[in-house]
Amino acid sequence: MHCLNVELGERSYPIIIGSQLLGDAQHLLPYIRGKQVCVVTNETVAPLYLSRVLEALSEFDKVDTIELPDGEAFKTLDTVNRIFDLLLERRHNRSTTLIALGGGVVGDMTGFAAACYQRGVDFVQIPTTLLAQVDSSVGGKTGVNHPLGKNMIGAFYQPRVVIADMDTLATLPEREFSAGIAEVIKYGLICDEPFFCWLEDNISRLMARDPQALAYAVDRSCRDKAAVVAEDERESGRRAILNFGHTFGHAIEAVQGYGNWLHGEAVAAGMVMAAELSHLRGSIEAGLVERVRALLEAARLPTAAPQGMTTEAFLDAMAVDKKVMDGRLRLVLLRALGDAQIIDDTPRELIEQALQTCGAT
Amino acid sequence: MHCLNVELGERSYPIIIGSQLLGDAQHLLPYIRGKQVCVVTNETVAPLYLSRVLEALSEFDKVDTIELPDGEAFKTLDTVNRIFDLLLERRHNRSTTLIALGGGVVGDMTGFAAACYQRGVDFVQIPTTLLAQVDSSVGGKTGVNHPLGKNMIGAFYQPRVVIADMDTLATLPEREFSAGIAEVIKYGLICDEPFFCWLEDNISRLMARDPQALAYAVDRSCRDKAAVVAEDERESGRRAILNFGHTFGHAIEAVQGYGNWLHGEAVAAGMVMAAELSHLRGSIEAGLVERVRALLEAARLPTAAPQGMTTEAFLDAMAVDKKVMDGRLRLVLLRALGDAQIIDDTPRELIEQALQTCGAT
């Protein structure tokens, strides 16, 4: 079992990584302060893991469960409102704890509900997808989508503990697994060159879901992300490097409609675009772009724009992205392998050229 | 012009109190960081004061305005979502500033929208009612109602500056003015005996809306509240004394339906109930309860339960109140004039007796 601490002053919390953690009360109970809990999960995850989590909660006075519909399309204010309805109908008070059991969508909505319910109650994350384990576990970003933009409504809100059980990855569909690997690769690219090289050497073990390799990759990814977040909790500066590939990726998701491409798939293609653009600016060699593309392909991830998506569609969607500061497009690009930086003076022509090289029409 | 600083570390902000402040850019501009602003107001306030505020904002690239329907009934997640719609349609980015121009409802919703839009943007408050000036100006409480409870969804979120212009009180309807006085009286009762005595001596000047008396009362109320909030920003302890009269008051509002009784009216009746209960517990003399009742009556405020409201209805509504901790009802009671405390062991029978003394059936 690995345990790492995300250092955020009084909002610090541990991430526990290992196997057979779900039904084990000892990892959960020290972090629940009141006598009421509400497990928020979805219709896909509930049949697989809910009963084990409920076992660990058997000593509480009030244990409620809410099953949300599965999918990014339901990551809306309306769905979060269903959580509020249940909490109020069942008279949960300020000392209740919400437990998110599921992937990133469940975690984002549960965290946001916890941030807003009675102006803030406790919240525990049990991420059951690789993406949620290596991404949502660290950083405190919670929220929902709006028809005009992804994650446009939300809060920075930290969990009391994150429990990442590797066993839950065994049932993960192949596309979702790959989507998680995309974020893992991202950490290597932006801030951890040795990890990127380790990933190149071990990608086949990871794709075979070797538990040892997975636990190592999750632990290292969370540490990399925690180091960046600890420096900049509210994303005013350096933390933005975590958005490497995301500005392009969000454009893909927005234009394709949420749910057609998985987030990690869109980010994978977005990372190739960002790498290509870094090369066009003269920062990195063409060979590194090829290594990025090859590693993502080995992880069975897309490395080009969706068929038929135009450069115009990209640029238009990117203009409402959160990374836009007073009209200037800020992009995260590579200065070298393991070294990302924020650039806000990229000429539009260069962006178009990178998009076209990556298949935009 | 008075200026006081609410001390909350890096979230400290000033409250500027005076006359002819609305159209004066110098009080506003130092607190707006980006080039975009959005003024959120309502259909009642807009015709009175919006044009003066817009004058002060003439130098910005993008100034949008949204007029919400007026009233507590519209303090909902749906209405806040209309603010998000506008911000996204008009492409407001993370460096935008929301300006709340209106009473508590506008302030609460605008603050909550600012807390959640892109996970937090800047926010300025221009409260135009007495209640908003002495209550919402300090404390960072933002949020909306839910059909099952008042202020059940929200965030703690601090403005960059509050501008309280006494001129806006001239147009305030009489009931709303009195409702604001209820909160002013509350500060005297819970933590400021000399101020309570000053209010007894000056209540007729206040009711005649003497500008000098008003500015003194607003300044003193904000200082009293700021002192309590500075000790306990997130309401884990002592801050709860600010809820004096509110547990009973919220029950009145919930049962009557929001909007029939004004918040301050419900709090006024609630304060008499809390004072009565303090007396029944033996903490204060009957004479003090009478002084409270007399001062509230001089301010033309209700001092008894709504006609026909039962003790059962009170107790039922109070059980979902935020002040309930693990099933025990926590109430704010008086130990003496100017000295409130939190009590969680009041017998149900005593509460019923206090309610009946105050007209509950």
C-alpha cells in the first residue's frame, strides 16, 4: 500500500493507493467526522462496488445512497441538484460526509455538491477509474459542464481523503483505461522526464494491467500532480501546465458533443497538437513529437483531430476556454521533455499549421 | 465617508459607507482587475440606480448587465444559471468581475455565481437596502434557496469591496427599511450593549431616515459583524451568534413561503422568541424581553408568530435548519444584554412554551 500526502496547509489530505481497500473500514472511518454519510455513485459502478463500500460504513446512523446516470452528458447543474434534493429530503446536516464512488464525473459532481451543500460539507473520494485516480484525486477541482463550455461552473474544494483501489481497474472498459493512461503520460511530458522514459519502457505491462506497474504509475502521477498543485492551489500560475493538451482537447469535446470522445482521448490528440506546436515554435525536436505520438499509439489512443473537424471549429471553441486571458490565447507548450511552460504569444497561423499537421481540415 | 476593513487575511476587503458614492468611479476602479465587468441587478433597482453605476464603469471594454426578477422567490439555482448563461454567451473569462447592485437576494446570488463561475471570479457588492448593507456586506455568505430549505446551497465567498451608499435608502419601501433595522438591533443585542442603548435613544431618528444616524448605525453594525466574522470565517463556532433569532425566523419563512414575510420581519419575531426562551431558562430578566419587544415595535416590526402558525410547524421546520448538529437543536440565546451564547441542551418543552408565549398555537 502506498500513501502520499497532498500538502495544502489546513486542507492537506492523504491519498491511499493499494488493493482490497474498498471494504476496509480502517482507511475510511478516521476521515468521517459526523454520523451521517451519503454515497454518490452511478448506475454502472453501483452493482460492482457499492456493497463493499456500504460494508465499511455499517456503523453509521444514516447511510444514504444516490445512483446517478452514467456519463459526461449528465455532468450538469440539474444532476447536482438531485443530490441536494436527496440530502435535504433525508435531512443531512452540516456534519454529513459525501462519498464519491465512481469516475471523474461522479467525483466532480459530488465534490461540487459537497462544496455547496449548506456552504460546504466533508467529502471523500473513492475513484474507480484510472483517469479519476491520477487526475481528479489531486487538485480539488470540482464542477459541472454548461451547454456553452466544459467545467464552467464549479469550485476548488479538497477531499478529506482519497482511496484509490487498484482492484477497481480490472473491470474498466478498454477505452476508459487508455484514456487514463493519456493523463499518466501527460505528467511525464510536462514535469517528469524519467517517468516518461519509464512509461516508454513499461507501456506494455501497463496495457496488460499489471497491478504492480499500475500502482507505481498512479503513485508517481499523483506525486507529480501534487507537487504542481501544492505550489499553486487556485490555478493562478504554474498549475496551468497541467492543462497541457487540454485546450485543444476541450475544443474536440465541445465540438463533438460531450461523451463521444472520452476526455482522455481528446487530451491525447490535444497533446500531440501541443507537442507539434512546440516543435513549430522551435522548442523541441521533431523526434520528440514522434516519441509522444508513438507512446500514445501504444496506449491505443487517438493522435489526430476527429475526422472532418476544421481549424475554424478548433479556434472558435478555444476562444471561450478558461485559459483565455483578456482575449489572448494562453497555451501550455513544451520547452523540453519534462518541462512545460505557459505561452501567450503564439501566432494564430502557427496554431492553424499545427492543427492541420494533426489532421484538422 | 466612513471606511472600515474586514480583516480576513488575504481575503480582507474594505466597506465604504457614505453618500453620492454610486456614480463615483474612484471607489470602484481600484478593485476591478480585468477588462470585463457584468452588473447583476433586478427589475426594481435597475431603473433607480443602474445608469449611475454604468457611468462609473464607462472605461471598460465589456460591460454587460443582467436584470433578474425581484424577490426571494427567485433566489434559486435556476436564476443563478441565467447569470452563467449570460457570462458564457458574452464570453466572460476568468478575470471578469461581477458587480451585485441590489439587496440581499441580488448579492447572495451574484456572490454565489462569482464563487462558481469558472471556479471563482472577482465580485463587488453595492448593497441598496439597509438589510444588505448591515448583513450581506460582511461575512461572505452567498447562495440560493431550495424548496426544502433557505440558503441550503451556497458558498463562503468574499467580495473585493463593498460600497454602501446611504442615498439608496431614501427609496426603500417602509417594510424593507424596518426589516433592515431588525438586523441592526440584533447586533446590539448579541454583542454591543452600548449600541443597543443608543438605538433605544435614537430609534425615531432612524425611522425618520436621518442620514447621519443611518450612517452611524450601518458603520457600527458592520464593525460589530466584522469583529465576529474575523474570529470565525467559516462559521464553525462563535460566528453562530449572528444567527440570533434566525432559527425561529427561518421556520417562519419556510412555513409562510418565502416572500410573504420579509427576512428581517421573521428575524424580528424570532428574536423575541429567542429572548423569551432566554428568560424562561433564567438567563435574563422579563424586563429585558420587554425592552426588546418595545424597540422592535418602535421599528414597526412584528414581535409574534404569524397568525395560526403552530408550535409543531415551528419545530418541524427547525429540524432541517443548518444549526442542527447531529440531531441536537442548537439555539443562540442571551446570557445578558450584549452577550449571546450557543446552547444545545434546551428542553423541547421550554421551546414550546416560548413559542406559545409569542403567539404560536
